[in-house]
Amino acid sequence: MDQRAGETSIDPEKHIADLQAVLEVSLELSVTDSLAHLVSAVERAACKVLECERATLLLYDGDRDTLWRPEAAGDAPRHLPQEAIARAVVSSGRRIEINQPAADDRFDDSLDAKAGITTRNLMVFPLLDYEKELVGVLQVQNIPPLDPWDDELIKVFDAQVGVAVQRHLLLEHYAEKQRIERDLKIARSIQQGLLPDGDPSVSGFDIAGWNDPADDTGGDFWDHYVLPNGSLALVLADATGHGIGAALMMATCRSLFRATTFVTADLTEVVRRVNQLLYEDLADSRSVTAVLGFLAGDTLSFLSAGHGPVLRYLAAEDVVTRQNAHALPLGIFPDVSWPCAEDFNMVSGDMMVLLTDGFFEWENQLGEQFGISRLQELIRKHKGLPARKLIRELYHEVISFAGDVPQNDDLTALVVRKL
């Protein structure tokens, strides 16, 4: 593989043939339909253009600092790479030429035995993309001696292959992004289908709920349904975090609440059972805060598991009170002493407002949170609005306060207003 000494005479026919081969390679690489096919095409092209006996392409993942091959590109013995040498190329960014492989400590001669070949010489060189970033390493075995023209040919081939690999990696990343976005849209559609498709209709009450996830999917939810005894079950819950993981927790929690409330109408027992089931299923870092209520007649019985504050507007006193949670969030400890449910005997004008922390923890550009006090003032100010319009006012005020600071947490609201 030693470069021929001195200048050699120009062979126009060889040059034309070599350039024609590079052109054919460029055309083939431009129409290859997958990364695995590209790897195979590059290896065939290297054997043709560089006149080597074998070629092996390894792709480089800079984020993970790993060399890899698509499985579909094959893992036959002829593609066994000299990884120690390839790693040296990654580290140095320079081509390595080895004329006596057996004398090089980095050379693994056991690979020759596995492939049934004899490596007489080895060249491993980096493949760079358009921005001169490493995208792969090409190993060629048993290449003929090089002259100055061959050296230039390798540079041209290197550039063609590097850009082709970069293009395919970008296409693969784009396709993966499209797939993920498509899956998220499906997940969002499924999750939105789990939320109520309308507000409950209860004589003497105006009730409304609303949800806006920070991502395509979220961990907040609200729910309502009629129990066998005729009372109305109301739920607002907030799973840890947001995104797909929180969405799965939300779906699980919703199902558990629904199933358990049809078994027992005792709020304390419902929360106890749901907590036990969630503890068995959730990871250590996961939990759910929730408020569960049963509305029967003019009384709203409720129990808050880690969710607070619970805001109540008392019409007789014209005040908005705030109440902390009755107990711990769900799913943290298996054995919790749950208190009895609290009764809110509602008179005309009274309201219960349940909000997830996305409302009051949303910060403005100065790092100041919207806070609970502003929400209390707004609820009192708009006490005469219908439940749905009140939620809209709260949301618009928070949006105005945040300014250009994007939403980073799910928003969910549930308002129960006695007419």
C-alpha cells in the first residue's frame, strides 16, 4: 500500500475510468432508498473505485460516541470491522494505513480467521459530511499500491460518501420524527377521547371542566359520571410530569377511579383502594394528586389526596377560601390513614374551583409565579360568570400575565357552581 515513489506519468484513460466510476457511485448513492442499502452500496462502490478486495462501513453516532451498522446491512464475516483501529480514526480524525497488520497491536487477527481471509494491508479513513463533521469510518482491505492520483481519488470518494451518508441520516431522522409526531397525534386523540365530551347537567348547578396539555399528551384530567345511587362523581387529577408517561398514568388513574366508585360509594374507601393499586403499579418517582367528589342534592362531599389548594367561593361571606389537601398524593405509600370526606353544603352562589398547578405556577418573564392570591381575586371578581366563562377568564389572565413565557405544564380546571 506504499505510495509509489516520485511522479508517475499521467494515464488519461485510467483517470477517465476512475472519474466515471465515481460518477456512477454518486448516482447510485443518490437513489438508494434506505440507510442499510446505502451502507451496502458504499461497500460495493469502495471495492469498485478503490480496487480493494473488501470494504466495511461503520456509521458514527456522535451523541452516543458509538460506531454502528444497520442490521439490514448484514453482519457476515466479510463485514467484521477492526474496531480498535476504527476507534483510533474517530479519535484522531485522520486516515490510518497499515502495511503489516500482524505487527500492529491494534489489529485483531482473529477476525481474519472468522472471515476466512488474509489481510495483507488495511486502510481506515474517516467520512466527513458537508460541515466536516464525522459521520462514519470506512475500512478497506488489500488495496493496491497508491499513486498521487489514487490519493486524490480517495479524497473525492470520501467526500461523495460522507455527504451521501449525511443526507440519509437526515432523512432517517426526519422519518423517525414524522413517525413520532404521528404516534403522538394518535395518542392525543385517544387521550382526548377519554376526557368528557361535555359538561354534566345537574338541576340547580352549573358545572364545567376544561383541559389543555402542555405537550401533545398530558397527565392532567377531569372526569364526571353518574353513580348507581344517582349521585354525580367528579374527579380532577394531576399525574407527575407531562407527556406520554404522565398520559399513561392519567388513563390508568381514570380507569381505577371509575371502576372503584362503582364498587363502593364510600369516598374514603375509594381513595384507599385506588392508592393501593397505584402504589403497586407506579415507579418510585411517580405519584398522582387528585380531588374526588360526590355531588348529591346540594352537598358536595370531597376528598383531596395531595391536591391543593381547593378554592371555594362562599356567597354569604363574599370570600374565596383556600384549603390544603386532606392527605398525601396517591401512589407514594401503600398504607395511609385516609380521613373521612369533607362535606360542602352549597347554597346559591357558592362555588368550588379546582385547578391544577399549571395555572398558579406559570411564571412571567421576571420569574414570578401567577400565584394563588391572584386566582382568588379573579374568582371573586368574576363570581357571577357561568362556570365555563369563569374558566376562560382565569386562563386568559394567566396567559396575559405570562407574556412570552411558554406553557410548560398541563392546565386543567373544574368549576362547580350552585345556581
